[in-house]
Amino acid sequence: MSQDNFTPVSLDRREQYYAVWQRTPRRSLDYTLANLWGWQQYYGLEWRFDGNLCWLRQTLPLPVCWAPVGDWNAVDWQALSAKDTKNGDHVFVRVPEELAQLWKGALPGRVEVTEDRGQWEYLYKQEELALLPGNRFHKKRNHYNRYIKAYGEPNCHDMDDAMIEDVLAVQDDWCKWHECCDSPSLRAENEAINRVLMHWNLFQGLVGVSLYVHGKMVAFSVGEQLDEQTLGVHYEKGLNGFHGVYQTMNCLFVRREGAGRAYVNRAQDMDEKGLRQAKMTYLPADFLRKYKVRLRSV
């Protein structure tokens, strides 16, 4: 892959990116424009458009390539790799399983694949998150019912431009409670959320729901439709002191925005033990598996 002509990910080329994104066979939450733009500064994300593909790389803390976005099946990988690996191997991270397998078939003996469990995105059945059915979800359902008992039937609204200021205020309160200033990862996430929400109306397919108690916003969830089968969740925050607020917010967001979809993608756990345990309690049905891939030189 040529290292020339990369420029920082920017919103002024969003239409060009959405065009190749729509042709991508497997749409990972990592590669949504909202995610790329939100984390652009933290990872130093750059891109380069080339025919059917958009090449991506991060420059911080060290340079490394992400998987290309676009119509993987319309690429002559043998010809492309022969040109781009003549000066050495190429290493890619966050590579969806489907692309890794395609490369293995197109470039026999030259593709080394390593599992990267912390980057696997969690896939849940939409119906299960929306209804919390049966004994498997009784603890989640109890939290949801306690919320209703304490605050009445949930009062939620679809997010629009007029709500963004209130949403960012909730995020600010959440950050103060969780002391984001002392946590590099939470501080970076807070910056990503602010970057995206301050440009809310420039993203295609971004959806949000906010939850209120006595007229006060206490939680919000933001996501987008990844494809015809999958709703992705970017952010979900709730204020401290409202029992069951997360279970309720999750349930209502999936009901409202995931209707007609089979799955809900709730992103990866980044190998964080507590986050992994929390994600597993919702009983994932599957994963969008991603790998580290080394393409060996010719």
C-alpha cells in the first residue's frame, strides 16, 4: 500500500467516504465515519482514496494500517499487493474476518492472521435486547422494572439538533462523576463524543434517543444503522443515582431504532476486563471478528 497522499480524516470528504462505505461487504462499527472522525485526533487517523477503496492508517502512538474500506471483491489483490509490498511486509489491524479470509484465498502463503479478541465487536439479537425475555435476562429485566416503579413509564425522545446542548451537558456531568480528567481513555472518549455531537447533522444515518425523569435528561444513546440487518451503538451514558437507567436506556434505544433489524452491534471491549464482563452479561449471539494481518512481501 502506497504511503503517499494520505490526509487527515475530515468531514469535507464525507460524501466520498460514504460512497465507498456503502459498498463495503462487512461494515464494522470501527469504520463508520462518526467513529473515524470522533477518534481522528486521538489516533491521528488519515485516509487515502484509490478507486474502489479508501485506505486508512493511524499515526499515533505508532503508525499502523487499518483495513481498507470499499468493495473488497472488486480488487485485484495479487496485482495490488505485488506493487505495494515490494519494499517489505505490510501489517494491518482491525481487519474483519471476511477480508482476512479473502486475502488468504487471493494471496496463498503470504497472509499471516493473528486473533485480536479485544477488537471483536459484540453482536446481540435485537429482539432479546428489546424485550429482555425469559430467565436468562431476569436480572436485567428486574433493573428495568425497578426503574419504572421508581420513575414511572419511561419518558424518551428521539434526538434532534435542539437536544445536543442538553446531551453534552449530561456527558459533562457523567465525566465529572467518573473523573475523566484523571483517565486518558475516558478523556479521549469524551473528546470523541463532543467532536461527533457538535457535528451531529453532518453524519448520515446517525440516530439518538434521550431519557428523561421529571423533565431532566438522565441518559442518552447514540448509534447508527450499519446495514439492513444491524443497528450499531456508539455511545450510551446515564447519570448516577437513577437505578436501572442503563438497562432502560439500552432497551428503549434498541426498541425504537433497532426495529426491523436482526442484530445490535455494541462495539468491542479493548481487552478491558470489566467492560468484557459487562458486555457478556447481555449474552451476545455472535461477534464481528477482527484480526491482525501481515501481508508478506513478494
